[in-house]
Amino acid sequence: MAQDDPPEKQKRNRIPLGYKIIAYVAAWAAALLATAPGMWPLAYMFPLGLVAVFNRHLANDGGWGIFIGCYVVYIAHGFFYFRSKTTARAVVLYCVLILLLLGNVAGCREMIHSH
């Protein structure tokens, strides 16, 4: 277990914060570019695509609670991702981010192309 390892091994088993930031920004940039490059003024609404995967009507008419809730999901994920202490946890949380963003892109595309 990680707690039983000597401190120098735990340090070697970490991903540097700079690499985490680069990977996080790259994933978000790729997702935003894959959604609709010509719609940059609406980029702040991008997290609503997460709800649109399940219920497009709720994503369009859910109000501020849904809008803020979508942001909270990503803020909570980022908190745990950047605080992850081991490579395995960072990789798992990065994969979760990729899955969230894939769903988000699909939901945004559904909302854009349904109008």
C-alpha cells in the first residue's frame, strides 16, 4: 500500500502538478474544439451538455440550479484530480474526466443540432 512505502518511493510515484495541468487543459481544449468551434461566445454553457446526455429538455430549461450543478461536478472532479497523490489515482481520475467530457460533447452536439 502507498502508506507503507517509504517517502522517497511515494514521491517517485506521483505525477508532477505541471503535467496534470497540461493534461487537464488539453482535454478541455480538445472537448471545446470538438463541440462547435464557431460558437465560442456560448462556451460558458458547455457544462450543460453533461445533463443533455440524459435529458435535453432539462439541460435547456433546467434553470440556474442545473447550470451551477454542472459546474460543481467539474469543480469537485478537479479538486480530487489535482490533489491525487498517486499515479494510479491521477490516471483513473483523468479517465473519468475524459468520459465526462465525451458525454458533454455528445450532449452539446445534440442540443446544437436539434435546433
